Amino acid sequence: MRAGTVRWVAGCAAAGSLALMAGGLILAYVDRHLVPASVTYWDFSDVFGDVVNMATPVGGFVLASRRPGNRIGWLALAAGLTLGLRSFADQYEQRALVAAPGSWPAGPAALWVSEWIWLISLALAAFLFLLFPTGRLRSRRWRPAAWFVGAVFALSTAAVMAGAAREWAHPSASFGQLVSPPTLAAMVIGFLAALVVSGSAIVVRFARSTGEERLQLKWFAAAAVLVVVTFIALILTNSNSVAAVILNNLALLSLDVAIAIAVLKYRLFEIDRIISRTLAYTIVTGLLVGLYAGLVLLATEVLSFSSSVAVAASTLAAAALFSPLRRRVQRAVDRRFNRARYDAHEMVAAFAVRLKDTVDPDDVQADLANVVQRALEPAHVSLWKNNGG
């Protein structure tokens, strides 16, 4: 397709997704007092989640319009449409069946759509793992894996659609009533197998990647780890607070941003620095918090100091140790996760030591060019020497 046609198609898909999401938010606001508090969608978590979901079609539009040959952008646009349909269908069936029963037509149809459309989003996420970051399978050997993932989600979606159609006359039926227990068990096993297969594609790509593709995968992996960590933390703490909702949705937003950066190949080299800085400050924070708590307990429980004196002394000790501790931890983290920066610093430090004992300008010039070439790896290095008096 021509560039203009691509942008028009991508723009229409993104605009349709945003319109559906906005329509769902408007319906939720209008019906916020007409539905029971237990089922209303007009609360902070739902509204904030819908706003964050808007990043998916926007990112899909950017990727599809700038990298039309990469299927990742089109997957994001398709995911945006499913998210929009789910959001609008949920709100529409609330209006037609709960807030004002019988006032709007096709309420059961909207409920039917909302029962199975989320499976499409899950399938698209599985295919994202298979195709990231190039938008293609790594090789022909992965075609059976793609067919398996597609078959699992296609059969599961068909089963849920059929079950939802049978329950058309009973809009209050739960998801567990839509499919039989054996079918539900088979779906769960199939989902897990499909996600393992698609996730292994990312692992294999990362293990065998080099250069630019490895940086792309690092962006994705860093954001995915953040999503998993926040999700596990929410489960373990059983937290539904506003802060927990914000952190979880921001983690999901960071995944969209990381995918866009990786596919567009914008400032990929920053990922090593981001990872090393994040790890370093996380480790330093944990060590200082532990040190602070230990000093407070030692001063108050063992040495019998007053709590105010113990807190003040512990705070001063933690503040004094921050800079030296950060430097040592950053150095250790760079050695493992940002090796290029660590090696570059080592080269520059060694050059500075040699420079103190070198008096020949030609030797200094040759050594400097060698250090720059090894540390920065530029395409070309040239030095200008001023021989003027």
C-alpha cells in the first residue's frame, strides 16, 4: 500500500478504538448513579485503566504509519480495537440491562460480545511474543508454534462464543457457566501451553541475538519484568489502593512505550544505562533502608538512646553513606549489566595513568586515538595536530 493509504487505514483504526473507549467512559459517567456500587465502572481503577489503554491504539498508529512492514504496529491497532470494543460493550450492556433495563436495544448482544472479545486481546499478546521485534517469525521452524497458538485461541474463542450464545436468555450468567468444566480445564491448559510456547520465542531470540536486535529485546524484557513484578506484588499484598492501581497501569504503559522505542529503534543504546541505574538505585535504597532500620533498633533497644536521637543519628549515617555506597554499587552493576560503559571507564582511567608518564606527543596522539576507538567504537577517528608556533 502507498504511504498515504497506510496512514489512513492506521488512523481510522486508531480513531475507532479511541472513540469506543471514550464512548465507554461517557456511558460510565452517565450511569454512575444508576447501577449498584458493586458493579459500577466509574471508579478510579476502571477509568485510569481505560485512559492507559488508549496508549495502545496511539502507539499502534505510530508504529504502523512509520514501520508499515512490521506487523507489531498492526497487532497493536488490532489490540486497541478489541480493548475499545470490550470497554464500550461492557458499558452498553450495563446501560441496557442494569441501569435502564429495556431502554436500549441489543443489550444481550453487547453482553455476548463482552464475554469473548477479551480472548482476542490475549491472542494478540501471544502473537506479539512470537513476532517481536522484527514483526516476523524467527524462522520457518516457528510456524507450527504460530499455528498452535492460533488454534488454541481460535477454538477457545469459538467455545466461549457458543456458550455465551446459549446463555443469551440469561444475561446474569457468569463466565464459569458459559463453558462446561472439561472445556474450561482444556482452555486453561491450552492458554498456559500457548503462552509458554510464545514466551519461549522471546527467550530464544534474546539468547541468539546480537547488536541492535538484542537492544530491542532488552527494552521489551525490562518493561515486561516491571509488569510481572508489579503484578506479583499486587497479588501478594492483596492491595486495591489507588497507588497500587497507578503503579500497575504505569507498568503496562511502560511496556507500550518500550515496544514503540524498540520497533522505531529510537535511542536503543540507553537501555543498558537505564537497567544499570535502576538496579543500582534499587540495591542502594534497600541497603540504606536496612541499615537505617538496624541502626534505629540498635540505638533504641540495645544502647537505650531516645528515639529522636536514634532517628537523627541513623539519618545522618545513611546520608553520609549514600554517595560512596552508590558509587561502589554502580560500579559492580555496570560490570555485569552495562559492560560497555564499565570497559570504557576502565580504558579512560588507564589512559589517564599512562598520560602522566608519557612525554612524546606522537605517543599520546596514538594512544588517545586507540582509546577513543576501543571505548566509543566510532565509524572513523581523526586527530588534528597543531604544529603552529
